[in-house]
Amino acid sequence: MTLSAAALSLLACAKQVPPSTAAAPPEPRSVQLLTATPERETARLEQRREDVEVDTREGERTPRVVATGETPQLLLDGAKASLCGDAACTQGFAVDNFLLLEVLDTKGKVSRRAAVGFADSVFIGNEQVDNVGRRAFSFEPNEVDLSALLPESEPFRLRVTALDYWGVGRVTNVFLRLVPGAGRAEDDLRGH
């Protein structure tokens, strides 16, 4: 009898615990990937990305490095990830010729790659790098959505290299914008 009374009092105590309050959703966050680099002739860019090959009839097949950057460790966690030219995501960005985006896991190993900008076919070894967005030099804020490129629930870093293979190379400021709760839409396979 004493045991059942003790059990009932424990259950009663459990019901008196105040309900937990949900934390306020996090605010949008921006991480600067690249700082604006003024226009320079391709021939004056000394560093090359030897592992990258561009399928081009004009210019060099091995692109030259305009600028590089890398984020700290991030977690997507349902957020929408896009590229912008400023932290508030009110400006677009520009690159001549393209950005090589490389997703790194917690051990620093590249898990995925994509190219953004004015390049038809980019290869690393025998692997063709997917293009994200349209083939252009300039992009509107939020136009380039990287959500599908990034891991949903695993920590990652994003390394970005602005590359040039013809004429002049340049890049404006480039930011990664993370907007909570606006991430990937689920595929609807119901045939509607």
C-alpha cells in the first residue's frame, strides 16, 4: 500500500512540472565566403588550381585562382542556404569566371562539389562538377540556392574558390545566407 502511494505521488509530481517553452527560432545568419577582388588579367594570376580542368576552346584549361575562402563548421538543420553579395542579402554577386564550391565533412574530406558562374564543363579528375544556377557572370541575391548541395543534419564547412580561365578574373563579396525553416521542400511523389 505504501509503495502504491509513493508511486502515485511520483506521478502527481511529474504532472506538476511546468511545460517546457519552445525556444525562439534562430535568426537568419550570413557568413562571408569571399572578399571582393579587383579585376586582374588572367596571366597575372599566379596560382593555378591544378586538379581542375575546364572544357573550353578559348583560354586555359587549368584555371587560375582569383580568391579563396572557407566557412567555419556549420549545420544546415532545415535552413535555406543561398548566395548573396552582402550580409543582409540585399545585393547580388558577380564572378569572372566561376566559383568552385566544395563541401567538407568534419574530417576535412570533400563530400560534394558544384560550380557557379560562367563555365560549361568543369572536371576534377574524371568527375564532372555539377553546375548550380544559370551560366552567367552576375547573380541576384538568393538566386543561387545551395540547400540541396549541403548535408541536412551533418556538420560541414564550405570552401569556395573563385577561378578564372580567360581574359580577366574578379569576384565581388560573396556571402552564404542561412535562413532557418525555409529549407528544402520535400519531393511530392504522389503524382499530382
